[in-house]
Amino acid sequence: MFIAPRIADKKDWITTDTGDWEIIIGLEVHAQVASESKLFSGSATDYGSAPNTQVSLVDAGMPGMLPVVNEFCIEQAVKTGFGLNAKINLFSRFDRKNYFYVDLPQGYQISQFEFPVVGEGEIEILPIDADGNVGEPVNVGIERLHLEQDAGKSVHDLSPDETYVDLNRCGVALMEIVSKPDMRSPEEASAYVEKLRGIVRALGTCDGDMEKGNLRADVNVSVRRPGGELGTRCEIKNVNSMRFIRQAINYEARRHIDILEAGGEIDQETRLFDSVKGETRTMRSKEDAHDYRYFPDPDLLPIKLEQSFVDRIKSELPEMPDVRKARFMADYGLPEYDARILTSDKVKADFYETVAKGRDPKIASNWTMVELFGALNKAGVELEDSPVSADALGGLIDRILDDTISGKIAKGVFEKMFAGEGTADGIIERDGLKQVTDMGAIEAMVDKAIADNAAQAEKAKENPKLLGFFVGQVMKASQGKANPQAVNEILRKKLGL
């Protein structure tokens, strides 16, 4: 039986004329297992293949076809269980979950009911509000992780009168990660999914691509008076972005409150989220376990894992995001914010470590997070497809550190690199951007700036802020190529500051 003893922070309560309300949230996250073949057949799992080209007789539910468990999928589930700090069950079993969909040719889904491969666990999340403020850590309990096969896909937009069925996805292995109802705000829910995504990507057990549907969440929402009895929950199916998760929870919680305050009751049901209208709508009445008539699958023997199998997986685990974050702070001296952003995703962390190798860690962090991530976000490009590689970005930083170019010029060089114009060295050479470090040449430019602005030079001692004016004059004369530190030193000496 689910209980929810934790009371939300008051800032997360919803206040109406009748008093305060608290949101109770639990999530069932479906993560597609990173496997080249399906859970019970040898069919491929390539995304974007022509419809119905990756379907075996088992996937199509043909009579007499027997499923065979993919051992690699079991291994991926166990590995994910360790990432969730969860109990690995040496005994698990597959069951038949009976329901009818046109894209489920067997007439049932092979899942795990009473005996999942992974039991209870826990992860820590850091909720972040819309203003970027980081909240207090929250521990979210994991109820279970079980394996199941995915259904196919119904296509409704090819004809006004017909529904087409694509069975390529049918039988693909899913890990359903079920949380306890430990979240109390939309921000906590999206932080939880973000954390799960980082974990499975670090482990390599799921690519976490929400746009492709490889990671999606069923969101369970109810409301109660703070600390009171749990209300009736509704499930919002297949939400596939952090933003939509937050929007769906906000809408659904307020819908519940409006009904309850009007004297009504909440019907337990499954709903869909309309991302265009920003609202949920009824899909079907919510089924309970008995509605699915679960029973052990007679075609599959129970799974009995050897402890040596589990121990071997544990010994081969990669560095997890929380451990990597602590190392970034300790070894690179990064502030918590930088380390958190850079280790939230394995691709980001790997990229940063390449850029930072042998270079100033904070400068590497700034250029990775501010300049590169900013440019990628603006262009709508993923880091994996970045036009500037980690080695190329490191090469640009090298030219700053050896005083070949200034930081200001480097930003212009980066823009050209991002536009595909070549490497930092090539652009610097082509455009004649090398920094002027000849002290004699800089001194001559300083003397000219002072001579051309004698009145301001006389006032500089009384008004030291005029130093900035003279720096600007010299940098303008040098087309931004003069070494700023040298310019400042010479000007202070000449102006008597």
C-alpha cells in the first residue's frame, strides 16, 4: 500500500479560497532498453525503418511461435537497478497482461507483475524552479523496475477513414521504472525524470531520447489537504518532455481542486495530455491489476540469476553522475552549479573532460557551458551534432591562454568556427587576428591616444574611471588586437594612476 508521509514545502502548495492543497505525484517511466534486438525475438530495433520491416513471427503473434528471453536485456535491467541503488532480485518471472489493442497482435503484453527483476531503491534529486533557483535535495523512492515488451504503433493520419498499424516497435524491450508517490511539485517530477535520464545514459542502458519516445513517463497525480489523506489519482499517459510533464501536472492538479471544491468526486481514469492546448483529457477509465487478469506466462520459465552474474555486472559499472559531479568539484575545482550542469548528461561530461584536459578547468567550463551550449540552444542543435568538437574548442582556448588572441577576439573566432569556417588556428591566420604583444608597438598606440586626448589625460588622476576611455581608444586603434593587460599596465604608468 502506498503512503505519502512527506508534506510539501509551503511554496509548492496551491492556495484557493477554501484553503491550501498539496500535489502528490508518482511516475512510471518507460525506458527503451538499448539493445539491437527485441526482448523475445531476434528482430532488429533500428529507429525510423520502413513500417513492418522489423517484425518476426513472434512479434506478429502467429500461432505456435514461442518467445525466447534476450539475456542482454536482463543484463541492462540489472545494471539500471544498480544505478537506482535498488535491490536486484535473483528470482523474477514474466506474466501475461491481458488487454486488446489493434497494435498488440498477441492480445496480451508480456510483462512482470508479482516478481520484477529489480526491487526497491532510491535516488536523490535537486528540483530547480523557473527562475533557476535550486531547492533542497529530495529522496525519491523506487518501487520497482520490471521488464516488458512494447506494443506496436497505430497511425491515424494517413487516411480519414482507416487506422494503419506499424509493428516495428512491437516486442521492443522496455524497463518500466515505478516511483513511490514522493514528489510534491512539477519541478520535482521533471527533476526526477532528468535524473533518471542521466543515469540510464551514463549506464548505456537507454539512449534517453524523449523525442523518439525512447523515454516517456506516465504521470500519476492526486491532491490532498497538506498532510491529509491521499486523494484519488489520475494517470496521464506517455508524456515525453520535461516541459510537458510540468504543464500536465499543473493543469491536472488544478482540475482536481476545481472538482473537489465544487463538491464533486475525482474519477480514477487514464488521461492524455494535449500539448497544443496545454490540458489533459479523458482517455479511458483506469484499470486495476485484476482487470488485466495477470497470470504467469506458460511459454517462459522463471528467471533465476546467479549471484556471480549480478556481481560481474556490478564490477563493470561506469562512473555514475553523482560520483562524477563530486569528482569534478574536487579534481577540477568547479563550483557546484558548473559540476551539476556538466554531469547531468554523459555526453556533456565526456565533452567537458576532453576540453579541460591539460587546460584551465574553469575557463574550459565557461567556454563549454556559456559559449558552446548557448550557441547550440540558439541553433536547436544537440551536442552530439555540434559543429565545434571538443578538441576544436580546446584548440581555441589554447590560443587565449598563450596570448595569441584576446578573449574578445576569441568570441568572434568561435562564431566563425560554429559556422563551419574552420579551426581556430586557420581562422586566426586567415583573418590576421593575432594579438599584438610587442610592448613597443602598444606603447606607441598609448602615447598617441594620450596625445590625441590631452584634456582627458589631465583629468585622469582626479577621475580614474577615464582609464576605461583610454583602453577603448587603444583597443580601437589596434582593431582589438592589443593585449588588454599590457594596455592597462602601460596606461596606468603613463597617466600616473
